[in-house]
Amino acid sequence: MRILSRSYLIVFPLMLLMAMPMHAAQKHPKHKTAISKPAPPPAQPPPNLSATPTLQDISGFASAGAPNLALQFIDRDQPEFAQDAVGWMAWERERIYLYQSTRDWQAIIARAQHPPTGIGKDFNQWEEMQAAAAWLQLGKGHEAREIVRKLIWNPQSPPDDQSLSQLRQLVLRSYLAGQRLDDAQTAVIRYRQDYPQDAGDWPLLEARLFLRTRQPQAALDVLQASKGTDADMLRLLAELRISQIPPDKVMKKAVSIGLNIKLPLEQRIHAWFIAAEAAVSLDKPVARIQALQNGLGLQPGMLDQDPVFAVTPEMLWHAYLDYGENLGNQLQLVVGDNQAWYLAASNRYDSSPVAACALFSVVAFNALGAQQQGVAHWQFASLIQKQKYGSVLLRHLYLDSTRFKTPGDIPPDVRYILVNDVLAIPDIPLASKLMEGLDQPPPDTDPVAWQLQRARVFILGGKADAGIRVLSTLFASGTPVEPDDVLPVLFDLQTIGRNREAIPFFEALFQANLTSDQQRQLLFWIADSYKGMGDYPQSAEMYLRSAILVDPYAMDQWAKSAHYLAAQMLAKAGYIEDARNLYQGLLNATKDPSQQALLRHDMQQLMLANQARPNGKP
């Protein structure tokens, strides 16, 4: 049995000197005259590595795939508005672009709420418009419209004609996001009256409205002159809905787009939405489900809120339930005869997992007993996890669906699966919520390992008291606990400052059959906790116990580390002479010049402290 150790265990300093290797003399060929060509000039001067990154550098970091690093530099180096207004605005624009690239819509909204005093109306209006667009990305039409209305009706700085056009387009988008289609139609009519020649994005907004109001032919009409990815996807959907292109050809084209990893992610998601709708027209339930799963699977984080093309967990649940009910009718299954449904699903578990999931979904939501529903959900979730994008789909179906208001509403057997998945992300707070109430381990899981995992997740998830209660229950049960397994949890308690609660658990581990080396390690960790509590005399005692447990005169590396920390604690406690004695003992046992220099420095500091405490006592 081995007790885990921390990387900082060897605290007695070791100073390593590194020297550059000397290159061997360059060898020249004998009896030959070589004419060397001049080296080509460098393509660009070498970068000044000690200089602060420029805004161009930061933009390059983001383009290279490190937007969060770029944002860290912006937080640190963005000039103050009062000293450099122009520079501040340039950095602020880059900040907003980075938030947009990382889909941090709340951060954009927050920046617009606190503009610096004296900001110009043009920049303030631009940032407010970005905030309105961010609200739309979150599907919050009302909040976006409130911002836009203030900008339109601001008597002190009314928008110019171009800005007003953009603001009115945002109003239309806010109506679409809020499902207010009648208001959206009115906004279209009024906009066309005021801007009859407008092109740009406006035809796309009109097409979206027409598709939402079941007018696909009108959508095609306004898209005639429009080009680009968005226009192509809107056109393909409209052509499907008026049967201008046969649904099988639409599906083939949409699947081709969805599978093309070189295309923008948003376009691929929208393509899978179209493929799913085409599958409905073709009466292909399996293809519909697979298309929806692909669309959801491409979104491991926040779901796309596009009101026309959004692929949602509810769509996938409906697709599974529709298919499951139709299969049940074909097989003459009766709702309530759970065993028959289970058998039908089990027979298709390997050969047709989509059909098996569909049958399980019907039982999961229609069985009369909660236990039967829970078993069906577990079977469904286990099978979903084995499919493409399985973990992402599982999170969306159970964590982002309106069918489960809180994590506690999710069936316990599914939460067991989700916990491990969420921990792998990792999302510790969410895992902590999912674990609430899961007091018993899942099947085929070691009970001690499960409880230790629960305790650690609670502690790291901000629910330290719950984690401590789990540990207390585990230790009180008398179940043998391997120190190797429990020490990481106790280290977590120390990390978050719960040292007082950690000490009894360290002490309880002494009841195990430990070697003397393991015992002195535990004494060391206990000393760490007392140090964290500010109880320096008690900490010094435990460090000394750790140092001398095996041999009162030991000076191996462990003993040196413990002696050194004990000396520090004695100095903090005011026992100056005792601390000096320990330092002197270390000095006598140390041959390394760098370590000796450090010890002499510490002893010199003690001499200064000793002037205030001539008796060497606190």
C-alpha cells in the first residue's frame, strides 16, 4: 500500500544551475575550397519577445485557436479610455469580436451596460447593437427590442438613416425570435414602404418570416437575387416545402452539406434540419432521427437558437416517440404491457438501435410505474450513449429538454450515466447537482469508490459540507478505506481551506495497518492542515513528529523537509531559539552550497526577530 504524495513534498529547496553546452569546433573539409553563398535575408525581422503583444498579435492568437488567451491579454493591456480613447475603442471592438467567436453572449451584453464616461454616440450605438444581437442569439427577443427601441427613440443622438435601417432589421429579428409573427409582418410592410430599394440582409429576413408563416413561395420570390450560404439554405428549405425539388434530392443534397467538414458549422447544422424535414416527407423515421442526432451532435455546448433552422432536444424526443408508437402499432403492442415492449426493444438492441431506442422511449414516458419508467430511461440512455455523438446527445436530451425542469427530475439511473459524462468535460458544479440524492452506488460499482467520488465532486462543486457529510458517513460505517483512495479528497479539503474538518479524517487513517513511512506521511499532512489554520505550534509539533518518527536523528530528504517546515512554524510561533536549532541541524547535515546559503539567510532573519524576543520565547 502506498500513500499518495504531493509535488511540493520536498520543500527543502534545491537550486539547479543550468549551463548551455559548449559546441564542438566546426569541422571544415580538407583539400577543398568552398565558396559559400550568402544567407538569404530573413523574410521579416524577428519578433521582440519581451515586448507587450500588440492588438495585431492578439488577433493572431485568436485566429490560431486561442481566443481565451487573447482575451486575457485584452483584459490586461487594453488602455484606459480616459488616457487613449481611440486605442480603447480599437481594443474594445476586438474584445467584442472575440466574445462573438466564443459565443459568450452574456459578456457582450455586460460590456454594453457599463460604457466609459464620455464615450462617443457612434461607438456606444455600435456596442448596444452588438448587445441586442447577443440577446437574439440567446432567443430573447423582448430584451433585444428594449435596447433597439432606446436607440431608435433617443432624442439626444437620433440614429442616421443607415443606422436606423439596421435597427429596424433588429426589431424584425426580435419579433421572429419571440414568435410574434403578426408584428413581424407589420414590420416588414412598414420597412418596405420606407426602404423599397433595400437589399443586403433584408431579403433574408423577409424569407425567414415567410418560412415561419408557411409562405415558402414568397420566400423563394424574395431570395431570387440573394447569394451566399444563408440564402442557399433558406432557398433549399423553401424548395422542399413547395415540392419544387423532390424530397429525396433535397435530402441527398442536405446530407452532403451536413457531412462536409470543410463547411461552416452553422451551415451543416441547418442542413441536418432540412434533411430531417425531408425525411418526414419521405416517411423515413430512422433517417429523420439520424439527421436530428447529427444536428444536435454538432453542438456540444450552447444550442443554436435560429428560429428557422434550430435543431432542439424536443424535436428528437418527438421523433423517437412518433417512431416508437408507430412500431408499437405495427407489432400490436399494448401500452402498459411493459414486458412486451422491453422484449421487442431488446430484440432490436444490436441490429437496429434506433428502433430499440424508439420503443424504450415510449415505455419511458408512458409506463404506469416510476420504476418501469426509470428502467426504460436507463436502457434508452445506455443505448444513446453508444451511438455517434452519444454523450452530447445524452446531455441535450436530459439536461436541455423542457421535459426535465431540474437535474433532480432526471431518473436516477440516467443521472448515474450523466455524472461520469459531465465529470469528463469537466463540469464539476453540474456533476454536483446531478449527484444530489444518489446515495447508493450504481450497479457493479465499488461502494467506497462511489462515495469518495461523491464527496470529491461535492467539495469541488462548492458544496463542501455535503462532501464532508459523505466522508463522515463512510468513515462511521466501519468500511475499510484505503489511504491511497481517500487522500485526494482530503487534499481537496485542504485546498479549499477546510483544514479543521480534514484533520479528523487524517487521524482516522492511522487505524489502518500502515508502515512507519506511511505514518510519517500522514503526520506531515496533518501538520499542513494546522499550518493552514494558523496553529503554528501544533503544526511544528506534527512536522517534528513526522521527521523523527522513524529515527530521531534521521536526515533523509523527507526528514529534512519536515525539519525545515517545523523550523518555519516555530519561527512564526515565536520560538526563535528552537527554530535556530533546527536550522543549524539542517546546516550541519547539508553539503550543497546553495542550500547552505539559503539556511544561513533564514538564520539571519531569525537573528533580527530574536532582537525583539531576547529569550527566544513568544
